[in-house]
Amino acid sequence: QPGFVVGGPIFMNRTLFMVNYEALRMKRGASTFYRVPTPDELAGRFSTTIIDPTTGKPFPNNTIPQSRFSRLAKLAVAKFFPSPNISAPQGNYQLVRTLPQNQDQYTVRIDQSLGQHGSVFGRVTRATFDTISPGSVSELGDSKFVQESTNWQLTHTWVLRSSLVNNFRIGRVTATANQGAAI
């Protein structure tokens, strides 16, 4: 969690600055359970009756012939389905991995003394946050959440009399929070 703050005078102690930065880099452990096809299921062998959609009759021995598998199905079997690695009520495949969570924030501020006309300061703060949440067993379904915000403020303070102070402040906050596929 690195960061720094630096500040000081710019011009004869009438103009001051401050810059701040902080970051967070965290690796979160994630353990998710899935139900993946067994080797027999991937080979087309099932323990229940499987009906042939072209004839309406059961496949012999509840086995779908390999010749009936499409090219896409063969590719999916080869590329996207890991072998079961556990036997648990939650599923037959456990995926354990580390997922990132990152955060950055910086602030820049300038203060200016206006003598008898008061003081003014301006500040800008920008923050970003992103994380990945687990999706499908093939990691193709992972989702990425990204939040960005920027806010700024400008303030003028003027002491008119010992019992009367005028304070004018204007600012704006913009923020986005997007979630989508983590490709």
C-alpha cells in the first residue's frame, strides 16, 4: 500500500501546494465450486436414458455416438472442460486462484492568500478502483468491476468583519461504475 504526501510554499508563503497519492494492490484468494461434465459424459455415455432427437428412440446403451458430436462440441470438450478434481456437494470441480483488487487515488491542492481579500483554495481528487470477480470454470465468465471518480472544489473565504465571514464554495463530483467481462 504505497503512497506519499508532499507540500510546502511556492511563493513567499502566500501560495502553498500539496500533492497526495496512495495506492492499494491486493491479491484476494478465491475458491469457487462448479459442476463439470465427467469423462463419461464428455464421451457421450450417460447413466440415464438419452433420447435421439432425430428418431425419438433411446440411444443404445445411453451412449451418444462420437460421430454425432459437432465440431464445436468437440472443440468445447477439448478446450473448456477441465476434469473433475473433487467430490463435494457443492460440485465436482474446485477452482482456487488469486484475483486482483487495485485502487489508486491522488489529490492536488493549492492555497493562495489574498491578503485583506481573504484566501482561496482549489482541490482536485481522482480515484480509481478495479477488481475481478470469478465467473465460469473456464475463466471466460469472470467479471471486471471498474469505478472511477473525480471531484474538485474551489473555495473563497473572506473575513469581512470580526463577526462576519463570507465563504463561497463550488464543486463537482463525477463518478462511473462499470461492470463487464474481464477479457
